[in-house]
Amino acid sequence: MNRIVIALISGILFGAGLVLSQMVNPQKVQGFLDLFGNWDPSLVLVMGGAVAVTLVSSRFILKRKTPIFADRFYMALKTNIDARLILGAVLFGTGWGLSGYCPGPGLINAMINPSEAIVFIPALIIGGWIGQKYSA
Amino acid sequence: MLESLPIEALYGGILIGLSAALLLAFNGRIAGISGILYNLLFNNLNNYDRGWRLAFLIGLFVGGYMLLPTDFALREGYSNILLILSGLAVGIGTRIGNGCTSGHGVCGIGLLAGRSIVATIVFMAAGIATVTIMRLSGLIG
């Protein structure tokens, strides 16, 4: 039960962060990706702020043998850089640019711009289902 | 340029980082939205593994809702074809590449995971290339 509450709070912080930072504004995201045009640098602060926190906190967290409420850390098992990783990242980045939505902001837009979310979210789920069929 | 650097972007980023730190420190889990979503939808999970993922996603909507309404102008009349292609590419790509902006970009880089650093550089480059091509071809303003 503790872990469910933690997950809920973590989700709340994440959702609030995405809206506060305007990551949920796809036009702003596309402006951020328009590096060679009318570049909007503000989302550097979002990634920078988030990574600054995870870089520092991870050092302390991983000094523990186990998480506070769980038996172990569930880290990614893969460490090799393979073609699937690169192909996946190319596809993801391309899709991110096409709409300005990555998964979290795409979901939250169900409450902000539902006329786009009703098209994007089903495609996101179908895409994940297709990707799953080709996952090792 | 400075007026387009709102401090809220930094605060929002810090909240996202805290979210990831909390989930890792207490539950030992990575706050990767694509992984959480697809494991919940497509994999057989026990009650706890389903429960925490569902709680996280419910929280995502609750946290977002708490800060609505947003003050930016909504995009109107965007191409449904682009939205569909985007959703499919993001879905396929994050599934076979094992992560998105959150899992690779925020959590993985924080853990100095080589795969995540490479994935983030590649998806940023692909996003920049895509938007550049779209602007040059007149698909976006």
C-alpha cells in the first residue's frame, strides 16, 4: 500500500511538472526542436532541471542496498547499445517532432486539447502494441 | 531570448526530477512513462505491478489537472495524418527502444546509463531533423 501511495504521489509530481513547464504545449516543444529556425530554448530548463535532480539524487539513492519500500532496484537489464535502441530512438524522435507530443504530454492533452488527444493517444497505443510484437 | 526563458520551466523540470527520485528511492522503479503505460496495457502483471503503474498514471492526470487551465493558445486545425503518424512512431519507437523522454532522458541520464545517453542524443537529433524538415517544407510555421 505504501508503494502505491508513492507511485501516486510520483505521478502527481510528474504531471504537475509537465504542465507547469509547458512540456504539454506541443507548439512550444516543436519550437524547442526547431534549433536551426526560431529556436525556443526554454525547454532546456525543463530537461536541465529534471536531470540535475536525478543526477544528484541517484548518487545518494543507489548507495542504499535496497529501496525504502521494495526488495531491490528494478533497473534496465540491457547495457549494450544495439540497433534496436538506435532504431527505436530515431522513430521516437521523429514522432516527437511530427506532433510535439511525447508519451506523458500526449496523455495529459486529453484534458487540454482533446480534439488532438483523441487522435494521438489511440495511435500511441497501437504503435506501442506493434512495437511490443517486435520486442525481444 | 531571455523573456522566453520562464522560470516555471525550471520549476517544472525540478518537479519531474523529484518525481523520478521519489519513485526510485522508495519503490526502486524507473519513472518512464512509455514503459509504465505499455507494461500496464500489454503485459500480464500481478496485482501490485498493475496497481503501482495505474496509480502513477492516475497521478499523472491528477497532477496535470491541478495546474489547469493552461494559459497558452491551443493549436487548432493540426493535421490528423501527422498526429496519427506521430503517435504510431512514438509508440513503436519507445517500445523497441525501451524508453522515452522520461525513462531515457530524465531517469537514465541521471543514472549515467550509456544506453539512455545514446538514446537521448539520437531522439533529440531525430526530433530536430524532423521539425527542421517540416518547417522548410511549410508543414509548420
